[in-house]
Amino acid sequence: MSSRPTSRMVTEAVGMIGEQLVAWRKLLGLTAEQVADRAGIARGTLARIEHGDGGASLNAFCSVVNALGQLNRLVDATDPYETDLGRARVDQILPQRVRS
């Protein structure tokens, strides 16, 4: 199975996220070695994430975000029910509970 090339938009977003993780690390006064250790990943894996290499695993990425104290914000950012659309559509999509 061949994979499709990554879109430019996604490549740019991954790069920006990597830069933002570097900024978080520096704002917190942490070295790359400290973040990698706290995340339980190799220093090379952290470097790939920080340099926008989209090949790192989601688990490694989330471990870095957690080590930087931002995992809850990431989870909230992807929660559809935190959006106007999600709140508006929740009653249409989810089944109604039966009251006893």
C-alpha cells in the first residue's frame, strides 16, 4: 500500500508545532535532554519532533507535550464538543438517554 504525499499545509503545520514545542521547552527553562528524559523518548526522537519531522509516533508526540505540561490543552483543542459546531450538533448526533 503506497501512501499519498503529505500536503504542504500539513507539512507547514507540523513544522510550526515543532517550533512551538521548542519555544515551550525554552520558556520552561528545560534542555532537550531533560524533555526527552521526562517524555521517555530518545533525544533523537525529540529532535525530529522539534524539527517538524512528521514521522514521529503520536505516542512520542503526546509524551513530549505532556512533559511540557500542555497535554490537557492539546486534548481540549481536539474536543469537538468544545466547538460551536459540536455543541450545536450534539443533540442531533448522540442518542437521547431514556429516563426511568
